[in-house]
Amino acid sequence: MNPIDLAQLVFLAALWGGSFLFIRVGVTDFGVAPLMALRVGIGALFLLLVLFSRRPAREALGTLRERAWPLFVVGILNSAAPFCLFAWAELTLSAGVTSVINATTPLWGAVVAYVWLKDRLSRLRVVGLAIGFAGVLALVWDQVVTHAGDGASSTSAALAALAALVAAALYGVAASYTKRHLTGVDPLTVAAGTMTGATLVLAPIALVTWPAAPISMHAWGAVLCLGVACTGVAYLLFFRLIAAVGPARAITVTFVIPIFGILWGALFLGERVSTGMVEACAAILVGTALATGFVKRLPGFPARHSGAGADR
């Protein structure tokens, strides 16, 4: 990457890492569904405006209508459901911890691609999966012990971690579903269409569960940042990087997001960063690098022949 591309990748990681901070700030006031409905709604509006400014309206609408069902399904798998699960998890877990769990997305993507798309797994990739998921277990255990030590429910911490892991797994399912059913559709149309689908799913739930208590300005600011910066701008920047440096390099943003997730949580929310959390994060990232083929060879292992990583 040239310096401009590298700077944009770091900025993208900062935006996506910041999403966990803003969820943590906003979810207490808004609740899970209203916060996420606003996030995807603002993101959908932003992306649709960009789509119609770059494509003829008839062409864009035609593609959206033709691919409406798969776009709707991916909207649920890749936005509505995982966003809500992460928001629910952050009622218990810190922003830093959830950002680390989010980094397991490529691990789940590799597993789903192996089962569903018959993507081959070399021995090195299997080792990567084992290391990555060992890191997940270590992180969950660290959170259970931490919450028990704080007098909080260790069961709540375990359930929150499980919800975040399911969210990351859904990202992996969405990646394989997108490859199967939306290959050939340009990324901007996929992003705008899936965000619109997610909005249609979450809007009715948000109306029913809208909080009765007044919502603070901090929470409103958080949801605006989530919708505009962490969703609309971030997706556009990601697509720009894919076009400029290719998907293999753009996906390396996965390795940087947890750094910012932990950093923003510590700086702005005073979240504690334990040694166990850092060690688990390192294991997850090493496992991800191996499982996705980012690291292709180690002494004693054959070269990786095939297989692709998952999104995020």
C-alpha cells in the first residue's frame, strides 16, 4: 500500500473500532433495537443517496428490485441481527472486549466457507482456527473471572460473550451467502440494499420498544456517529480501499480494529485492559492471520493452495 491507502485503512479501523464505543454509550438510553434501527436507517439513507448520485436511478432501482430477496437476507445476517447481538452484549461487556470478539469474524467465515462452499482448509489454516478459537475461550474465561471478581454475574458475562460470538458467526454466514447469491453485484449496491433491508426489519421493533425516558444528548450524538461515520462513511471508505488495493489487502483492517476498540474504550470510558485480554486478543489475531491465509507459510507446513477469508 502507498501511504495514502495505508492512512485510509488505519482511519477505517478507527471508525469501525469506534462503533463499539458509540454502541456502549448509546445502548443504555436507547435500548438495543431503537439504537440499531437508527444506525442502519441513517446508514441506509446515506448510502442510497451516494448510490443514486453515482448510478442512473433506473439502473440502481432495477438491480435493487432484481436482487431484493438476497439483499434482504444479507441485511438480516450482516447488519440487523449481529448489530443487535453486539449491542445486547455491550450492556455487560466492555467496548474493547466486544471489538476483540468481532475480530473472530474471519475465523467463522473460514469455517462456514469450508462447510457450505467446500472451501479447502490446509493444515496451516486448521492450526490457525485452533489458535484463534483457543484465544476466544481464553477471552471469555477472562471476562467471566473479571465479572465474578467485580461482584457481577459471571453467567451474564458468559451469555454476553456468547451473543457477541453468534454475531461474529453471522457475519461469516453472510459472507458465504453473499458470495453464493450476490456475486457480480457492485459493493455499493449491496451495502445500500442490505442496510435498507436491515432498516425494514428493525424499524417496527424499534417503534414498539422505543424508550419512554428522555434520551441524553450524548446518546443522540453516539447514534449519529454510528449511522454517518461508522456505517455510511466507513462502508464507502472500505469499498474505495477494495478498488485501490484489492480485497486481500483491504481485509487487513480486521487486524487493526481491536486495537482501536480497546484504545477508545480505555481512553473515553475508562475501561480496564487486563493482561489476559491482551493475550487472548493476540491469539485471536494470530489465528485469524493463519486461518485466512494472510500468513501463507510457516516452517514445517506446506504452502496454502486455496481458500478465502471472510469479510471484516
